[in-house]
Amino acid sequence: MARKTKEEAELTRCSILDAAESVFHAQGVAATSLQDIAAAAGVTRGAVYWHFKDKADLFNAMLERVCLPFDESSEAVDRAAPAQALQRLREHFSLLLERTQGDAQVRRVFSIATQMVEYNDETAPVRERRLQWQADHIALLERTLGAARKAGQINTPMPLKQAALGLHALLDGLLQGWLRQPDAFDLRRVGLRVLDVYLAGLGSAAPGAAMATPSARAATASRR
């Protein structure tokens, strides 16, 4: 019985998160109340508060639910040996671009997070979470570029922090531009080409296919 209760609670939590995605996307975050989400989920407002302390807590849980694969990918980049640094970095970018382009849920949540949040006292924790993610990602890129330089994969004299900031800005700009106009370009294909050009500018001797895994090279060849 206890196990069934726990499973039911998890189903309710998932239902609330699904409803939040839908209502946030339709109305924007500021215009959405917890009562709106409760009604869309078919639960009471008290049930929402049982799972989430406030709107910001619910929003961050919604974001983390789709970001888990990307967090795991970031950890894989961090664990990579220096000689594998750029390959793992490119795979990380490829995953992020491909999932954003091909997964409707990821696309919807990223659209909400980047285009539908009005920051105020209520959503301050959302802004703090986003800034922390940004800082963590830039730090990851800096460590990865440092490992690549140590392995002789890049030879730029640019300070690594600046190179990491530029790389993060490149990715963020691609994502936001594509989310505003998805038909404008192929996010994964263009994104990886731009990444390769950026890495070449840092002195990479082996951008693109030379860094890709055999399966990735085969997939690229099949699309030609």
C-alpha cells in the first residue's frame, strides 16, 4: 500500500509538471497562477503546494526534468581525458542542439525559460537558477578548453575564461535565435558547423568529422 501511495504521489507530481508546461507556454509565467496549474492538472491547489513550495520551485523542477540528460552529458565532458576533451565537447553540443530541435518537450520548456519569464520578486529564484546554470556551464567550458590546450588540441593565446564566455554566447545565441524562428535554419547542422569554426579559431587542428565518433561520422555521411 505504501508503495502504491508513493507511486500515486509521483504520478500526481508529473501531472502537475505537465500542466505547468502547458499553461506557462500558453499564458506566460507571470500571468499563470498555481490555481491555473491545479485546474489544468485536475488537482487541488493544496496538492500543488504539497509537491512544490511556490511557483518558482515548480518552474525549476519543470526545467530540471528536461535538463537531466544535459547535466549527465556535462558530467561526461568533465570526466573526459584531455585527449578526448574536444570530442566530448562536440558530442555535448550535438546532444543539446539535437534534443532542442527534435524533442517538443525540450523545445517548449526552453521557450518558456528564455522567452516567457518576467523576472520579479516571485520569480527571483528562477533567475538565480538560470544564472547559476550559466556560470556552471561557462566554468565547464573553461575546464574543457584547458584540458584540450594541455593535450595540444588547441593553441590559442586567448585567456580560457574569455574563450569559454564566447563559446557559451555562441551556443546561447543559436538556441534563442532558433527558438524564435525554427524554420530559419537546421539547428544541429548549422550549430555544429559554427562550433567547428569557433574551435578552428582557437587553433584546433581537428574540428568536425575528425573529432566525431564513428557512429556520428556514419550518420553525417548518410545525410549527404
